[in-house]
Amino acid sequence: MEAIAVEHVTKRFDTVVAVSDLSLHVEQGTVFGLLGPNGAGKTTSLRMIMHILVPDEGAIQILGQPAGEQTQDLIGYLPEERGLYARMKVREVLVFLAGLKGLRQADASARVREWLERLDLAAWSEKKVNDLSKGMQQKAQFIAAVIHQPPILILDEPFTGLDPVNATLIKDIMLDLREKGSTIILSTHRMEQVEMMCDAICLINHGRSVLAGDLRAIKKSYGKNTVRIEYSGDDSFLDLPESVEKINHFGAAVEAKLRPGADPQEILKAAVARGVRLSRFELVEPPLHDIFIEKVSEAHA
Amino acid sequence: MRKIWLVVKREYLTRVRTKGFILSTVGLPLLSVGIFAVSLALATSKTESTFKISILDNLGGLAPQIMQGLKEKLRDGQPAYQLVRTWDRPPSEATVREALNNQVRNEELDGFLEVPRGVLNGEDAALHTRNPNDFQTTRTIGLALNNALIARRLSDRGVHIDNLDEIMRGVDLTMVKVTKTGESKEGLESLIMQISLVMILYITLVVYGMMTMRSVVEEKTSHIVEVLASSIKPSYLLTGKILGVAGVGFTQYLIWMCTGALVTTYGAAVGSAFRPGAAAPLFHLPIIYLVYPPIFFVVGYFLYASLYAALGAMVSSEEESQQVQMPVTLVLVACMVLYPIIQRAPNSPLSVALTMFPFSSPILMVCRITVQTPPFWQIALSLALCVATTIGIIQVSAKIYRVGILMYGKRPSLVELLRWLRYT
């Protein structure tokens, strides 16, 4: 049984088609990346999965049940726009939100205490939400998403605004939840996070799916057509228009995309000829970042 | 259902525990008792110093008669008015007036009364004083002058009267309201009660309606509404919100009514200790006040609260909500303004129409019932119309709310709103 099955879903607002004939299949126990440029229809899709919106056409199944009021409790949600009741106490807000997800009062209280402890917020439980820093509020909101141990967790940009320590804390919890069988939908613009965490992705643009499937398989299909080079010295050796299609500079390193059929040895030769010192020369699959840009600009062209 | 209850509970508890609620619940009765006591004290107190007056009498011989009417005493036994000097038909009127004006300016006099020659033919007299707004004093002097003039006119026709006060004494008119079931004495107290009732209904609908709206706007501006919408049906959320705020209002009224009853009972007990026989409660509350107003109030509250909630869902900020609530609030203000029509002619076609119109009937029908109870079928029809409209408005509001809570940015136009109603 799939965790989420979206079948040919279309959603219109007046004349604007926000989502068009979209199909998604998310396996249980995986981390699924929902990607797309701003305004592509990600939030609308997520809202339909959570039954905040109802599709005009098509059907959505959550763990085998049609999406509806009952399936809402199966999902935990961390929206991109964060927000809690500013004037309520942290503990009270969380107990309230847990209650709305179907937890009983006593159970909710106990779990809120555990989670506040786990996320290092126990000392703040009786403080007003307003008194918390941005990062702490974000952790509190994360608790609201996971408090009812939902089999499906939807996280929209879960790491923005968190320092590395807290980001690691949240990431470890996510992986732990997946270990325990939860399915996680991750919506983010940070491609390196997707590459590190996601098993499968769907890239949508203008409300349509333009690329979907297992992340490794997708990358493999592009082949090892990119050279990652770390070097010191002049970069004029990369000026090889007949073999290099595109160059991405990252300061100390570059990623050069090869033209089809080009030999990476040509670059190596050019570098040696100019006396550039290489510390790394690796033939890799294209980064997701490039695939994203290619797919999205393809649609624009 | 359990989720609605959670929303009600949260809405209720977070509001009841605020300082604002405690202050308004405790403060308002204290404030109103305070204002009442102060105004009562002020109204019954006389000017506490003797008013020094001169009379410039161009008609002649009127001063002694005027002073007959100014024999009041201050609380300490001093006379309230003291005649400094009478100028009886002075040869140079202008000079005397100038001199008297100077004396008033220098505070040697508190005022002087100028009686013109043609006063018997309706020419106006004038009181020159530093403070023309002292109504207590000006009214007393005016009365004294008028009585003196009446005495003069009578004596000119050969009627001589020693005790004019006795002649001029009037009686009060007691209103007896004749109803289908009998008759009852009515006085100022029933008018005060009607006005208070209208005021209370109006204030409550506005205050708690706006509270509902603010609650919606707050959830939108804080963005928590997205999490809420992923957990509970928007119509449940709206219902819970309206019920929660209603609970707050109910609590507040319960506290006020209990203190009111306590104060009245206790006050009557204290009063009877001083004046035996005066133990009757200050207000006798006709049963009609206890049945219809609450019913209309509850229906009216749901009508207006859902309207305000829909408005709140359309906007993205507190400031914007202040703009959009105007039309709805104006309808309520209009009810207040139109209230005298009902009072004067409760059965006129306009009154009937206003008490049938569902947006004004919650206030104005209640008012009409207390003025002159209309036939039962009219009350029933008015209530039925109001309930039907309320159900319709709640449904429309719920739809606007459902779409609006997730919309940010530009406020929707009317056309867009109509489209919202068709969204699924």
C-alpha cells in the first residue's frame, strides 16, 4: 500500500490552473522530495493531500483511504509560513494542536512534555510563544507536526532559520521517524538537502509533474556527464567550448558539464598544459541543482 | 464534535484569562455605579455659595416679587440668593448696566437680572452672569421672574394673590400603560429600561462580533490557520470560535447580572433600614424582558458574529479589518438611530418593517416588544425570518471563511467573493 497516491488531480482557481493532471506516488517509509520553483503548485498540492483543499478532478488516497476528514489525523504538517498563537503558553498551544489531531488530553500533555524535553525547550513550556526566539518557535512548531506520531509527515522547508546544531537535531528526528515507519514529504528549495535525504522526488512546474521517480535512478539516467574539479591557479583551462557545455563556479571548486560525447581527458590535458594544480578531478552524475534548473528552464523555453 | 469543543474551550479560556476581560468584567459595574453615584450626588447638590444678585428693573416694582421666588436655603442654612441692590427704573439705564457688568466682572456680584420695560409684552429679560451654564441657578431665577410676571399680570387685572407658589404648584403625570392583560404603572424607569436594553444589545453585538472578527484575523496574521485547517474542518473551526466567544459574553453577563441582583437586593435592604416601607425592589422586571430579549439576542449574535467572522477572513491584517467592519457596524448604529421611531409609533408600517428586517430585528423587535407588545404572529414571523437569515449567513460566511483564511494579500472584490462561494 502506498502512503500517498495522487491520481490525475487538477485544481483551478477561477481561470488559473494551479495543479494540472498531477499524479504522485509515495511509498511508505520513504522520504519524498516535492520540488518546484516558486508558484509551481507545491503548496496547493500539499493542501489537497491534507484535505485543506479538495481537487476539482482526480482522486487522492492516503494509506488506502480517500483523502477526507478522517485522513487529516494521519498527517502531521509543518507549513512554510510558521505561526502559533503568540499570546498562549507553549505547552498549551501544543496540547491544543495535539487535541485537534485526535489525541486525548492526558496523552497529549505527556507527549508534549517528552517532546519539549527532547528539543531542549522544557524550560520554556510555561512561557508565552511570543517570548521565544524564532528558532525556538520553529522547534515548537515542529513538535506540533510530529506530536501525534503521524504515519505521514509533511515538512515545508523544515531547516530554514535553524542553526547547524538545531538543524542536525531536526534531521536526526526525521530520520528516526522514518526508521520507525513514517513517510516524510519534504518540500524545499535546498537541493543538497534533497540529495542527502530523499529516496524519491517529484519536480513540478506550472502545476504539472515534469520529473518524478527514484532519485538515484533519475541521476543515473543523466549519466556521469559532469566533472567536479578543485584546483588552484588560472581557470582559463576551462575555456574549451567544444567539450564543456556549462560551468558552475563555487569559489574553490567548479562543476563543468560536458557536451554529449566529449572526453573529460581534454579538460585534464588543458589543465596540465597550463600548469594548474589540481587537488580533485572527479567524474560525477549531475547535481540535482542542475537537473532542476535544466528541467524548469526547458519548460520556459 | 470533540474538535469543535476543543476550539470552544481554547477560545473561551484564552479570553477569560486575559487582564482585559477581568478588568472589563469587574470594572464596568464599578464604573457605572461610580458614574451613577457621582451624577446623582452632583444632580442633587445645590450651588454651595450664596448667589449675589442685583436687579435692573426697567418695568418697576418687580424686584420684591422676584425675590419671593428666590427664598431657597443652602444646606448650611444660608440663603441661596442675596439681593445686593435693586435699580428701579434708573434714569440712565446704560450707565447702570455698565456699572453692574463691571461688578460682575470684579466678582462683587455673581450676576444681575435685567428686566426690560416691555417685559409684560413678551420682550426678553436677560441674566448677566460669569457662568451661564449653571442650569440649576438660571432655571431657578427664570422661574422666579416668570412667577413675578404672572403675579403682576393678575394684579393688573385686579386679582391679588399672596401665596403665588400655592397657585403655581403643578402635579406630575403618571403614565399608565394599558395592555391586553391589564394595566401597569409606567414611569421614567420603564423608558430607562428600554434605552438600556437597546444599548446593551447594540454594544454586545458590536463588541462580541468584533471579538470574533479579531480572533479570525489573529489566526490569519499568525499563520496558525494553516495548521488548524489541516486538522479540522473550517466550518467546525468557525462554529467553535463563535460559540467560544459567546461563552465569554455569557460569563460576563452572568457575573454582571449576579452582582446587579446582589446590589439591588442589598441596596433595598439597606434602604428599608432607613425608610421602612421602601423595601420594594428598585425595578420590577416584567417577565417579557426575560423571555424575548435573550432569544433575539442569541439569534442576533450568531447572525452578526458570523458576518464579522467572514469579514475577518477576507483581510490579512488588523488595520484592514477596521476598514471592512464599518458597513456591518453602521447597520447596528442605524438600529440605534432608528430606535425612537419604534418608541413613538410602534405599530406604524415603518416600525413593522424595521422589526421584520432580519438585520435590525434582533435589536428593534426587542425594543418594540417592550414599548407595546405586537401580536404574537409578528414576533414569531420576525424571529423566523431572523433565524432563516442567520442560517443562510452562517453558510455563506463559512464558505467565505473556508477560502479566505488561506488567502493573503489583496482584499477580494465582490465578484471574487461570489466566485469564492463556488469553490470546493
